Amino acid sequence: MKSVQHASAPERFAARPVQVCTGAIISVVLVVLLLHPLCVTSSWAQQGTGPDSGVRGIFLDSRPSDSQGKTAKPNARSSRLGFGYTLFLEQNGQKKRVSPGHVFHSGDRVHLLVEANRSAYLYVFHQDEKGPAQLLFPDARLRHGDNAIAAHQLTFIPYEGSFVFDNQSGDEKLTLVVAEKPLANVPRGAELSDSGSFQMSPDSLAHLVETSLPAQKDAEADDGQPMSPSEGKRGVTLSMNDPPPSHVLMNNTTQSGWITAQLVLVHR
């Protein structure tokens, strides 16, 4: 799979405007410590966002009521750490939501959007079938290695550009980590600049996932829905009027820590 990015893109993809990542990205399989079964709904409107609307409603509680509003005051429900992600497939210049079971083909372009319900720190690792996990975000070339994210503001993965599937089929794994505090032993900011390209062993990555907070999840059947104008902008705080993420995870405890999700992207 290729990652097409702007000039500020990480060197690990390649030293060209069009950069190459080993392997091929594809189908999204969530591998996260879960305590509750998957809840699938056919429509955001049908699901609602009231007190009894479940994980998705809790996640959306802290969104402002409209684009001019302010983030709602956290309460016992919405103060728990949570994050959502949405995968988009770009075809003919249009970006549309794609379901986790979608099979990608050579030339497909994909974008991953991540949204937290509170200020947090985002880490994204890439791993092929046997190799170590490469830290994709944060990166010293992007925002000076800063990985702090604001509540309900989208982060684009890749941070600039898009993933493009090449002619080599195969599987790749993306591990998303949203933490309340910076992770120990994982560089960020100036530390990242000093260390250069950072890798984590498969065992260390597995331990990071295993020690993450147990999370409840919710998924929405929204395949084919187009990216909204707000979702296409950077630095915009999403409101209740904007579409929710396709997948939502919420800390199932009162403990602090981090939540993880692993996406296995399959190219055939």
C-alpha cells in the first residue's frame, strides 16, 4: 500500500511525494478489550443521543449543541475517556464511509478520521504481518511531534494525504491508542525528534493493547454516507448536528489510562 502525502510526510514511507509502505492496507477488524457485544444501528437518527441511548449517546454528550456552541460541561457519563473512528473510501473525488468488512482493491484511496470525547493523546502504529510496529503518529515532521488532540476535533490519518492501495495484496495492522496522559517510553515532541523513527516490538505492542482499559463499543451501519463538510475541515469542533463516528469506544471503568483499537486492513 502506498501513502500519498504532502512534502511534510514522514520519511519512513519513502523519500518521494508518493510514498510506499510495506504491504497492503485493508478490511477493518476491531481488536480491543471489550466487555459488551457489538451494537449495530442502521441510522443515527434512530439511535438518538439521550441518557438511555447507550455508548454512542454517552460519547456525544460532550459535543456542543451546534457549531456556535461550547463543549458541554462534563458529567459522570461523558467524562469517561472515549474515542471514535470512521473509515472513508475516496472514489472519483468523493469520500464515502466504508464498512469494516469492505474488501479493497488496487488504486483505492482511504482516509481514517479519529475523534476523542475529551482532550487526550493519540498514537497510531503500523505493523505488517511479522515486523515491528512503526510509529506513524506522532511524527517529528508533523506539528513538531505534538500528538495532543482536542475534544471532538478530528485527526486525519494519514495526517496529510491518503492511503492508496498498490498492486501488492496483503494485510496490515493499524493500532490506535487514545490516552489520557502521554504514554511512558513512547517519544513525542522534542523526544521524538531526537530519537528519529520509533519502533515497538510486537510483544511490547501486544502488552500495550492487553493493558488498555476495558471498553464498550458501538458500530453504526453507515456504509456509503458521504463525508460531511465539517468532517472535511481541520480545527473544527464537531457538534450534535454533525454525523457521529462509525465506531465508538468508551472506557468501561472509572480508572484512567488508555483505550486501544486495532484495524486489520485487507487488500485482495
